Amino acid sequence: MSAGSRSAVAVVLACLLTLALAGSAAAGPDRKAQIVPLAMSIANPPNPVLGADGMNHLAYEITIVNQTQGEVALQSVQARAGGRPIGASVQGESLEARLRVNSGGTSIPSGGSALLFMDVRYPRNARRPRRLAHGFTMSLNQPPEAVQKFSFVGVATGVGRSRAIEIGRPLRGPRWVTGNGCCNPINAHRGATLSIDGTLRVPERFAIDWVQLAPSGRLFEGPINQLSSYAYFGDPIYSVAKGRVVGVQDGLPEQTPGSLPGGTVQTAGGNYIVVKLAPKRFAFYAHLQPGSLRVEVGDRVRRGQVLGLLGNTGNTDGPHLHFHIMDGPSPLQSNGLPFVHPRFRGQGLVTDEALLVSGAVTPIDTQVLSGRFRSSMPMGLQVVDFGN
């Protein structure tokens, strides 16, 4: 193609874009279509899960790229099913809490990108939607033009038909706190999106960091940097289901609590075990004590079998069990899937996470997320009693 031809094509495209942004209607089958500033996609269709809050949750991510030379402010997002709204509209502070602009800030710059972390909730007895679309409002600031506003419905995705896998308890006893659990806007798990060899992965979408409060209500009693201050350090870790061990890492040392050491992607999980439970269903147990692992690759395990001991290895600032279910054997090159426990007892909700991690007496609202739960996923910061 000659330079003149390329110039002509650029002029035509510029004219089309100008007409579209000006609201010019197209003819024929595209008469309702419009060119908008953002290109968006959903890599992983959501799978529903019943939360302990009594609502079904669809947790997924929308990848966003600004295709214009201006700055775009996303103003609201409304999931839709069958042409009707489903769940609450995401706007204002809720939108800011769920939008991560990769260059920082709250508006998406020219050529910039972002991730929007969605959690669509609908009643437990409502029918599962087969497909979702999304209604968007946004504005484009592209000087010297006046600020332009856009409103449209698009960015469709199917909804997975798979039921959340039902698993047993990975721990025993009362006062286990669901750290970084479902379905907070962006936390250490929900926001841990990774580009592995160029492909977006979200392995920790439903992951939980289990920590246990002492009878005093404190996370630790004694110096923060001493493992002996954490009474649950060394507790047994139990297999949540029968399966076959397909991954093991051992030999990494304990870290000093109170600081986050970092490390490589290979050492982030510390000493860990991966168990295949079913096709495309793998359980991941991380940060175990060195030398405590009681299984090897190829071993068959049964539900309730002790796999190892709770430790503080890898990328961790305090003893805990990191647990999640994923669709592949790799803790990194996989996507997180929802899961439910057949039964557990809720003991309330932690209302101040900062006090929890400081070692102070942790405030718990015992009027929220308390009682007996069946076939549900614990919610973020819920206090759980797994029984003996």
C-alpha cells in the first residue's frame, strides 16, 4: 500500500469516527450500533455460587482499553439478563472501589487500560441467567471537542452452567476468619490478576486466607514477629475431598511474621500441595510448614486426611492457610473457581480488619453472618466454626 493510500484510509477512518462520536445514525442492520470510546471484553465467563449472605454471586472481570486520544470517565455499569437489570448498578464510590486503572487514577487515559471487578448478586432462589450484557454510561474528554457522553448496552458473556464444587473443611475448630475472601471489590486475592506468558489469569478469584482468633479475640498474643505468638501455627491441614496429588513443593523456610518478604512467582505459595479432585477442579493448599507435608505426587488422598501443617512459608506476613479451587494444576496458570462447604457455623463478621492484623481484640458483629449454613461459600471476613 502506498503512502497516499494509507493517508486516504486514515482520513476515511477519522471521518467515520467523527460521525459516530457525533451520534450519526447508521443505515441498515447496524442502525442501532455506535462507536464508543472503550473496547471491553470478558475473558472468563462467571460461574454462580451461593454465598453465606444468602445471595448468588457472579464474580468476573471486564478488561477495558481506551481506543481514543481523549480521557474517558466511566460513570456507571449495570449488568443485564434477558433485557432486564440484574443486581445493583455499579456507580459512584462502588465503581471506584471496583475499577483498577492500570496507570493509576480513576479516569482511563488515551490508550490506557483498566480492569473492572464485577460481583453481580441475585436472590438464592432466582433462576440462573444464561447470559449477561452490560449497560454503560461514560464521558469522553477529547479537547478541543466538548465533553461527549455515551450510553449503550453491550459486552455480553455467557454464564457457566457448572455448579460450585462442594468440599469439606480444610481446618477444624472455631474462630477461623475468612481473610481476603469473596467477593470484596479488590483485595489481595480478588485483585491478583496475572499476565502469565501473555495470558490474563485470575487464579485467586475465590481464594481464602484462613487465620484463627485466640479465645481472647486476638490474632496473636505476644511479639508480632514470633511464630509462637500465633496459637494456630502448626494446626493440621485436612484434605477437602478425595483426589490425587499432582503438585508438591517443600523445603522453603518459614518467614518472619510482621513483614512481607516478597519472592518469585515460583516461591510465592511457599510449601504447597495441589490435589486433583475432578476434571478441571484442583485444590491448592499453600504456605505449609517445611517438612510437614505428608503426601507426594501420585498419592491418592481421602477426604479428611491430614496433608501437612499450617505454616508461614513463601510470600506471607503471618501464619495462615491459603486455599482455593482452580481449573488447572498450576497455581499460576489457572483461573479460580467457586466452591461451597456442605455445612459450617457462622460466628459473625469482623468489622475492623486493621484491628485484626494489629493484634488488638478483634471487633465482631455477631448479628451478621451468624448461625448454621449449608452448601454456601463463606464471605470475606466472616468468622467460621468448622467443628471438631
